[in-house]
Amino acid sequence: MARDIRCSGEGSTRAGVRVLLGWREWLGLPDLGLPLVKAKVDTGARTSTLHAFYVESYSRKGERYVRFGVHPLQRRSDVVVQCHARVVDWRAICDSGGHRERRFVISTAIRVGDLQWPIELTLTNRDPMFFRMLLGRTAMAGRVVVDPRRSFLTGRQSDPAAIYLARTEEPVSTR
């Protein structure tokens, strides 16, 4: 039987260990240079989605890549992270309003507390939405238990902008 924990571990998920999350959490996408993103933990969404206010595709050594800009914090257009990632797919996604949209899909690591594992993300402009990211059920399968009555079980962030504004490093590329 799997054991539920509150975000303790040794850097990656271990067999039989599931993390307990509330309906909204602060997560990290370290391969993209995003230490904190407030995400809605959405068991109704199959696919995880990240806010990207622009997405440009390009080829490198015969493979398709995207460069995209992220405003990782709601209502903070002054906080910008430039990202690059290899495209793993191009899918038609149906949003909560029933609209179909073709989106690039990338693969990247997600960090939840001390645990980390690979997930797929679609990229779309989520400016009008409250959350910069949706964590969908495919990324959670076998790893996450959700308590919809609770929030921020991985911890609250008092000043997430300070973490971004203190950084001076260059954008990070994923494999």
C-alpha cells in the first residue's frame, strides 16, 4: 500500500510514496528557471498547463523547440522569466469553456516540496486566469493525493516576488 506524506523526500519521488496537496499550491519548475508558481491542483483537467504570454517555435539540429515568456506571478508583469524547451508534441486541447486550441507540449521537471518528477505541460496565455498554472491529473497520477478542503500544504509564500527579483541568472533550457 502507498504511503501518503506531506512533501518530504530525497529529491525525487520514491515508489509507493504520494504527496498530499490542497486545491492550490506553490510548485517549482526548476528546469525552466521557475522556483515558484502558484498552481491550481485540478483533477478535472487531464493536461497540465503553464501561462506563457508569448510562444515562438524554432528548429535546432532538426528538432522543434519553443522560446516563451512567463509572468510567473499573478498581477506582476514586471516579473518575467524567458524559457526555452524542446517540443514533445502539438495537441488540440479543450479548455474549461469548451474551446479547442492547438498548443505546444513540453516535458519538464516539477518540484513539489522536496519531491521532483517529470511532467508534460501545454503552453497558453493565462493572463485573464487567476492561476499561472494548472496541475492536471496526468501529472499527479500515482504520485499525489488531493484534499480539496485545504490549500498550500507545501507551504505559504509571504513574498514570492522577492525570490524572482533577487535572481540575476540567465534563462534555463530544458533537455
